[in-house]
Amino acid sequence: MTKTFTENDVVKYVYNELSDFKRAEFEKTLMYNAAMAEYVNEMIIMKETVDRVKKEPSDRVINNIMEYSKSFSLHVV
């Protein structure tokens, strides 16, 4: 019997969110389906690339925001 997996299953696999049973089924399928294994490997590489992306603004952006905020005068009440 062939088990079908969804895109959601692939994402859960990549993020290690499948149950132990479903993970074992998924990996068994990967052993016999080279195209799917290649696709999953590409998704893993993509996830690793995204994880390395800088997650904070550059100093230039922060300085621009600070300069912009200085253009507003606050009135003390």
C-alpha cells in the first residue's frame, strides 16, 4: 500500500513535528521515492538558509527611524 503525504506533512517533517510513528512512515517512503527525498532535502536546505537570515534591523535603519522620530516635537502637558 502506498502512503500519500501532503505538503503539510513535509513541513512538519522538516521542522521535526511529526509523531514518531508518522515520522517512521515518512522516512520509509523517502527510502523508496527518490524524487520526494530530493524535494525534502531541498526543503531542509531552504529552512536552514532562512534560519540564518539576520532577524534584526541594520544600524542604518535604526538611525533613520531615530532621525525621523526627532522631527516630531512632543508637547509636555
